[in-house]
Amino acid sequence: MPIKTPKEMFVALLSDLRQGAEKSAKIYEELAQAAQDSEIKEALDAREFISGQILSRLDECFRIIGEKPVKLSGRLHDVFVEDFRKELSEIQSPVARRIFILAKATRLVHLRIGEYIGAIAAADATGHPAVGVLLESCLADKLAFAERAKRLIREQLKEELVPA
């Protein structure tokens, strides 16, 4: 899709965020199933739930700017899931598997954080402060999950490294 104007770029950024939110919900579901730990599964299930709310906010962004999402390739998520499955199958330690799952979830969320930062700047530059507010609320959700995942990794390591 050729992009000729800043507004078209903004629509592409929002479209990528929306498409990523749709695919991320499915990825978080798969990560949760693979976790085999109630706390991690619960956190990933909550992240999946929040992804649905983020989709609603992104739809509102499109409504505000009077545009519809455009179709993008979305190969990044496909490669992410493919690599995740392959790498996870090679990890035998239950604790290492849980840490790996959390690390992958963190990687995915940090990718999205960067995209939200760019989209917020674009919202401001194109004169859409309401869209910026909605995007900042999505970003806050991503940052909160990244912090939670970091704490869960620490807890997993602490339990493994501290003798009983």
C-alpha cells in the first residue's frame, strides 16, 4: 500500500495497532495455555481481556478521524508464534518454560509499546488530541502488563533459586 500523506501514515499506524491487538489476544491465549502455572495463566488471561478493551479504543480512534482500518501484511505476529512454538518445545524445565513464556509476552508487549509511542506522536502531529488520549490509555495498559510480567519473572526465579 503506497503511503502518500502523513494522514495515510497515521491510518496505517493505527491499522497496525488494531491488527496487532487482534492477533495479540490470540497469542496471549496460547501463551496462557502453555504456561501451566495458575498465576501466569491468570495474568495472561487478564492481558487477553484487556486486549479486547484496547480494540474498542482503537475502533473509537478510527471513528474520531473518520477512517477505516487498512489491511496490512501482519507477518510479524505469525513469525512470533512460529518461533515461540519451536523454542518452547525445546525447553524441558517447567520453571524455565514459565520464564520463557513471560519473556516472550514481555517482548510482544514492548514491541507494541514502541508502536503506541509513535502513534501518539502522530495523533498529536495530525491534530487529534482525543485519539492521543485513547492511545495513551492503551499504552498505560501495556506498561502495566510489562511491569507485572517483570515481577512474575522475578517470583519464578526467586522460587527456583531459594532452597526449600
